[in-house]
Amino acid sequence: MRPVRFAVIGLTLLAAGCAAGGGGGDVGGRTQDRNLITIEDLAPYVGSGTAYDAVRRLRSNWLTGRGTSSAKVFVDGILMGDPTVLRDYQVADIREARFIPSADATMRWGTGYSGGAIEVITR
């Protein structure tokens, strides 16, 4: 009887973890990650504005920052500045954009990332 009880508890915990949003839902056959914008996400915006416009439409919270600190933007591994630099790139130039939360950005690049970071990979 004991192994059955542990199996039931394990399945209950697994179901609770899935219901808590452990990484996003399934959208159109792929997993939706709220910290990632893919080329597929950007496709409807090609030819209709800048990368800044697309991020504003898809993940506006990336641009708000914390307090007076906004996210810092890296393009192809190079620190370019604040989110306004995304206005220099057309949507068609972007392959992927990823938001790095402040704690992860600080661990990766050091202090000064209280607004997090946006990593952009161009085509």
C-alpha cells in the first residue's frame, strides 16, 4: 500500500507544478517562453517597424525596467545600451530576443543590471 501512496503524492505534486506555470504553455505546437521572442513570433511584424516596436507589442514589460533602471541591450554579444537602441534594428534583422532577469544578468555580467538585460541575436 505504501508505494501506491507515494506514487499518488508524486503525481499530485507533478500536476501542481504543471498547473503553476512551470515555464509556459503550449501555443501552436511549441512552448511559449515569456522571456523569449522567436523568429516565428516576429514574423507578423516584418516590414512594419523596428525591433523596439515588436518588443513593445509582444513583451512590453521588457521595456519598463525597475524604478529608474531599464534593461541593458546586447546585440550579438555586444553591449549596445538601453532599449531605445532596438529602434536601430528592423524586425527582419532579428532572429531571436531573450530577456535575462536582473539576478541572472548580474551573475552573468556583474553589477548594474537591476533592470535585467535583453539579448538580441541578429540574422
